[in-house]
Amino acid sequence: MNLDALSAFNLVAAYGGFGRASRVTGRPKATLSRRVAELEQSLGVRLIERGAHSLRLTDEGRALHARTEGPLSEIAEAGEAVILGASTPRGRLRVSAPVVFAHVALPRIGARFARAYPEVQLEIVAEDRKVDPVEDGYDLVIRVDPAPDERLVGRRFLNDERLIVAPADMARPAPMDDGGARAVKAVLLGTAAPDIVWRMRAGTETEIVLGPEPVMRLSSLLMVRDAVLAGAGAAVLPRLLVADDIASGRLACWGTHAGPPVEIWALQSARRLVGAKVRAFLDAVERAFPERIFVPPA
């Protein structure tokens, strides 16, 4: 497949017409038309339906554009990096991140990155679903405790922990003499198991077992935090979400939820090159957490 012809087709598909692609890129309209015709002939299928005043992609054209736009962009970026030598980050950068991390940390990181790299168009999407970097069109995905996946590569940039927090005026429970679970009013995620038990550590104290009695079940950690701040009950929440509330006294930290540490990773498709813009963003994220722990902004 001729890469020049494929590039011309993707330009026409991206800009919605030969004329607009020609005006934006400076390539002659006749050349773009000829290259697309050559590509259609080599593939033996019609990629674009041409009308008097508009055009539309055929099913085959849409499929080819979706599968080749990203890789061609990466090839072009790699070529530019070699030519420029300095590998200047530029172009569109799409990042998917969990809702809590996106709201708490990424606005500040993104703002610093945008100031440092004005030629990059940064787009951050806050979502808790498990996205596919290739199929969903992301250059980078941030995940909490990701399962091993040979299709993804990346690096761990932050460790966090889950804390048991409560309204400031809510009494901290003492352990049961028999080691059983102490009942406590709680705000839970809707996905929490009905028989969930919290095991709490606080310094050198004996581990305290808590039996949360749900006052509310909510669908997001941000909602859980707000309900605890409003006095509904205790909850298990990540440190990065409640560190500022604890420091200011708005929430009381009873202890650390027992269990493995929380790891936050930045990942991308193993099939893609680590381009200059991705590398620059990863460096910006890592600089925000030099000790790999979250510190609330002053």
C-alpha cells in the first residue's frame, strides 16, 4: 500500500473534502484526488462517494481511516523528530484518567504542561471505564491497580493508600474485646459487597475490625467524599482525594485500610512508538510526584 496515497486519503477524510484538505495542508487538490484514486484502484474498493457539493466515506473508507489515522500520525511524528533532532512535542494528545485522579491532580499538571508545550493540544477525559488506547483513540491511559496486560506498556508513577475517614465530630470506634467487628455507620460505593468488612490500622495499635452499616450507597468516590463531609458516616477513600480535607480538619482520619498499596500507572499501547508529546507528558506527571506519593497543593 502506497503510504503517500494513504496519507492523502486520511487528510481528505479528516478535513471532510479535497478542497478543505488542500487549503489546510497546501497540497494541490488535483494531487490529493489523484492519490486517492490510485489508492482505491490498488485496493479494488471505493473509499469515497463523491457528490456535486459534498463527499462521504464508504463503509470501507471509514474502516480504513479508523485503522490507519493513528499509526500514520505516529510515523509522521517520528519522522519530524528525526528531522528536527530536538523532538519537539506537538500535535494532539488524548489522555484518559480515572475521575478522582483527573479532578484532583490533572488540572494543575495539565496547566503546567500546556504552558511548557504550546504546540500540543491536550485533551483529558475523566472516566472510570476501562478504555482501549487504540480502539478509543487515546495516546495515554491512567489506571489504578491495572491488571497485567501484554498489549500495554508504561510506568508506575504514584503510590497511594486507602484511608478510613469520618466527619470530624464522629467518635472513633474502639476495638471489640473479642476481636469482632465494631458496627459503624458508613457511606459505601454501590459496588461494595453486602458483607464487606473494614480492617483498620493506626500506628502501633492493634488492628480494628469494622462492620460498616450502609447509610447510603453512591456511584462515585467524589459523591462518597461529599456525603462524609456532610456528616452521613464513615468511608474508605483514597488519600489523594481526602488529604486536604484531613489537613484542614474537615475530616477525621481514623486509620489506614489494611491491604496492598494502591498503584497508579500511565500506560499506552505496546504497538505504538513513545512519541515526543507522550514522553513529555509522562515526565510532567512524574515531576508532580517526585517521591511517588501524593502531596496536596499548598
